Amino acid sequence: MTELGTRLKEARLTKGYSLDDLQEITKIQKRYLVGIEEGNYSIMPGSFYVRAFIKQYAEAVGLDADEILEEFKKELPNQPTEEVAQSISQSPTRRKLNTRSTNRLLETMPKIIVALFIVVIIAAIWFLFQQKVSDEPDQVEDDVSQVEYEQTPVKPVENDETKPEDTDAANEDAAEETPEEDVVEDEEPEVTQTLSAGQVQGETTTYELSGAEQLSIRVEVTGQTWVGVRNATGDEQVQDRVYNAGEVVEHDSTANGYARIRLGNSNNAKVFVNGEQIQYAQTITTQNIIITLQQEQ
């Protein structure tokens, strides 16, 4: 194994990646990754790919790719002139393909414009028709309302027998029937959960959760990172693997009262407990987060 291969392998193990994980991240075949770590560049499809694969490998494990290539350039095979010439010669072909695509787009553009124009005309006709239909009921309603207003109002017949005393009695009865305002009872304050500051031991931080009846774990991934969730006996609760940006890992650990979260790159993951984000007690890249649910006495 070369010094470059040793350096890259140590960085991979520090990240917690296996060769299968690295193959999924870089999309480089596993046998080429093994060849890079062992310094066996003869299996590569060409010397041009040696540098490209090493650069991808270094970036995936958090190393400066340009610095690695410069530091170990003596170990790397020289790039033949033929391969450079071949890569340059491919550029005109790509330009021709791009030119053909542009010409096809220009040819179809008039057809697209005509189709859009027809659609706009149909939409305008439909809109005018709907307006005409909606206006007719309004006219009918106006005619009916005018007829109703022309009717002679009927005056109420006054009853001489109505006495002021009867009116006062009715008002008193109405006052007695007015319901009293409901008494608003004071609501008991909601009990909020409390998460301890975290006890650090090596790369593991232990938090105690109190004031809560459940332990719901949620990990939001913002970049490629290893995520694993296990219980107190070490059983896997969700699939341990490398997750990509945008993926979410969730698990209800209430029954266990315990959750151990393994992060390969904590900078690319946010951990939430019952919807509340945990503030990491350590700034290290690879770390373990343990949450224990404290039962109420």
C-alpha cells in the first residue's frame, strides 16, 4: 500500500465509510477504489482517470483534493499526450451536437408559437362566453327586485289595548332570561420538555429528556452523511447507511426510552427530539448522540 493510499484509507475510516458506502457516494466502482488504496493503478481505464478518481475519493472523505494531488504527484502516473489530445478532440463533436440541438429548436419554435396563439384565442372566446352567460341572471334579478320595491307597504294595525305596563313587564322578563357570562376557569400551564446540556465522554454525548411522555427522533440530512439509530441493546432501529441531502430519518423510540444516533458528518445533519432541535455539545465531525427518556415519578 502506498503512502497516498494509506492517507486516503485513514480518512475514509475516520468518516465511518465502508468501500460500499464510498462507491455509492462517488459512483466509482469498488475495484477502482481498492486499486487507489493499494496503489495499483494498472487496473484503471487510463492515467487520466487515476487523477480524477483520486480527486473524487479525497473530496468524499473531507480532504483537500488539490493539496493531495500536489503532495503525492510523484506517486501518480504521468498523463500521456495521446489521452489529452483525445479529450480535446472530443470537444468539436460536442459542439456539433449542441449546434444540431439548437437548429432543431429553431425549426420547431414557429410551430410552438402558432399553437400558443391558437390556445390564447380559444381561451379568450371561452372567457367572453362565460361573461355573457353570467350577466343574464343578474338582469333577471334586477327586474324582480324592481317589482318587489313597487309593492305598497302594509301598515301594522295598532292595538289600543296595548299598555305601557305590559311593555315594561316584557322587558323585565327578557332581562331575567339573559344568561350569565360563563366563568372562564384558569387553564393549567402546559408542561414543556427539558433536555439536559449533555454529558460528553469521548465522541459520545448523552442527553437526558424530562417532562415528556414520548421520545420521537428526527434527523434532517443537508449533505451526504452516515446516519444510524440503535436501541440500548445495540439493535438497529433504522437502516444504517449513507443518506443524501434532503432525506429524513425518523423513529419513535418511546417504547425503548433510549436512542443512540451515529453521525458520520454531524455538519450535514440536524437532530430533533419531539420537534426540538438539539444543539451539539461538541463540534467534532463524527460523533454519537444518546437520548434517554426520564420517566415521571
